[in-house]
Amino acid sequence: MRSTGTPPRRSTRRVAAVVAGVLTLVILATQLIALLPPHWWGPALDVPWLQYAIIVLGVGRDELGIWLVLLAILALVLAVRAVRAAASAARRVLTLGAAVALLASAATAGTLVTAAADEGAGVWPFAPTVPFMSNLEGPDATVTVSELNDEELRADLYLPGADGPHPVVVFVHGGGFDGGDKGPSPYHRYLADRGYAVVDVQYRLARPGRPTWDLAVNDVGCALTWVTRHAGEYALDARRVALFGQSAGGNLAYNAGYLASSGDLDPSCGSADELPHVRAVLGSYPAVDLTDTRTVFGRRLSAGYIGGSPQEYPERYAFTHPLTHASPSSPPTLVVQGTRDHLVLPGPAERFVREIRQLEIPTRYVPLPASEHGAGDFGGTATWGTRTTRAVVVQWLNAHVRE
């Protein structure tokens, strides 16, 4: 006669097997996305829900970091227990899949830890400490930079605690040119604690009927003139200025820096005479080539920002490519790019680096292996991608801006 405890035990084993199966499938999917180059997913990136799913899985993998390995261990333990309780072909396959998921996630983690160490970020095997739980500090001040046609542009200031004047990093947020905003990030207070004043700026966003391909970069120029006008008030050194942008903001940072260097930037407030000397430009996963319309989201964002397709407005697209404005006198350029970015594909950034190196612009390219768009920045925690980017950003600023 069966004991009364048997059915609950069977139910528990089934739940364990289901949990192990779900974890295993999700982890294997994240590792497959980390393994295969983005161009292998070509047809899938042309289907909205598939591109979205791939990006979400990649972002989740980057944000979880070492915790994904811990989840893989949990999946394997649950699978082994399920097999011991009642061996079957399906449960043996589940155990094998969980073991593969653990090995793959551990290999990815090892690759990222090694890459971080190679770039001078130190060895941090356990990152992030707690996923998705950021403790980012807000700004020291928020100021109005300008009012353009009843649209107010503001900036957040993150200031070092020591006496100035301080070198300045003008930060340009991402968001596909039609979204995003200034706000705390894993970089603002980090840079301020290392002696750099951060000016986190807004710019006019594209909306239906108002493309901003010729407005947003000038708004970044407006922020640069604000730095010059208010340098004394906030202990800023307008002779030591860098531009740092992410995604769409990377495009704007490069363009503003190159145009300012060539004398062709037309700021939307202040005057061109008030533009400071931009000593360096930095970009993380930058959208440098908006004609690269191989993904459905890429086409939509580019068309909204430009006002149409590359076939309709080739001259507008040319204007938004930083290479159009690059010259041997352009500022030293840092490019940080995830090698498994399925929103801003890495190919255009790699070509951009090759082309500006031919112009003999001092350039550093930092590929972040197995990293999706954002490279772990979105959660606001110190992921491996964030730690690596912090390290190379500070190195570049110290080399080209601090002195």
C-alpha cells in the first residue's frame, strides 16, 4: 500500500523538473545568442518580435552576469534530483541540457572576466553583486541650458568634491533619437569621484513630423557653449572637455566633437565662439551608420530621426555619419562595442574604426565579448561590461583630457 506522502513527493519532483527545464532552455538560448555573430540572425532581426526577444535575452544575460551561472547550477541540481527520483530518457536529456547550460554560461563568464582584466578593469568574478538593484546617486544640481521654441533643455551636474577647476565630460544619453533622457547612470558619479565634472544633457527628440537630424547635434553644441559660459560658477575647466555618448548619444557625441573641431558646429544656443576645445570623444555601442538598416528597429529609428529612408534623403544620412566630418585634426576617439549587439550591429562600428584610423585620428577600439546592446549598463549595476567600460573611459580621459 502506498504511503500518503508519495503523491506530494511526486508533485515536488515534477515541479523541480519543470523549473529545471525552463531555466535550462532560457540559459541555453542566452548562450546561443552569445555564441553566434549577430549577422547569423539576419532574417530573425527583420521580424519585430524576434528581434525584441533576442535583445531581451541578451540584455538579461548581461545584467545577470555571474547570477546566470548560479541559476545554471540550480537547474542542474534540480535535474539531477529529478533523474534520481525517477529516471527516464526525458529527464536524462534534461540533465544533459542543464550541464551544457552550466558549462556554456561559465565559459561566457570566464571570457568576460578575462576581457575586463585585459582592459585594466581588474578581476571581478562576482559581478554584479546584486542584479537589477542599483543604488545610483542623483545629481548635485540641475540647470536650464536653453529654451528653444518653448522646449526647455536641461542638464544634470555631477561635481567632484575637491576644489576645481575640473575637466568636464559632457554626457549624451541614448534612446534611439526619439526617447531616453538625462538621469543617473553607472558612470556619472563614478567619473565625478575621479575628478571629472559630468554634465548630463538633454537634446530635442525626434517625433512624428519632426525629424531632428539637424537639430540634436546642435543642441549638444548648445550644451558645450553652456559649459564655457558657466565655467566659473561651477568650477569647470572649459579648456579640458570631452564628449561621451551611448548608442544614439554616441553618434551625437562623435558628430558634435568632429564638427566642433572643424569649426562647422552651429550650436542652437550661445555662439560658435563659445564652443570649448573638445579634447576627446567617447562612445559606447554607438549608432555610427544609420544607413545600416538590416534590422527592423534600426530602420524605424533611423527613419524617424532622419525623416525617411536612405534612398529618400541620402544627404541627410551622410550628414549624420561621423566619418563625413572626420579629419586628421579630429579629437582622439574611443569606441566601445558589444560583439553580440543585435540592435546596433557591431559591423558599422568596426568599419568606422578602420576608417578613422586611416585618417590617423588617435583611436582605441574595445570590443566587449558576448555582450548585447547596453553591455550590462541598463540595470545601473556594476556588471562586467560596465566595469570594463568604466576602466577604459577613465584611461582615455586621463590620457587626453586630464592634463
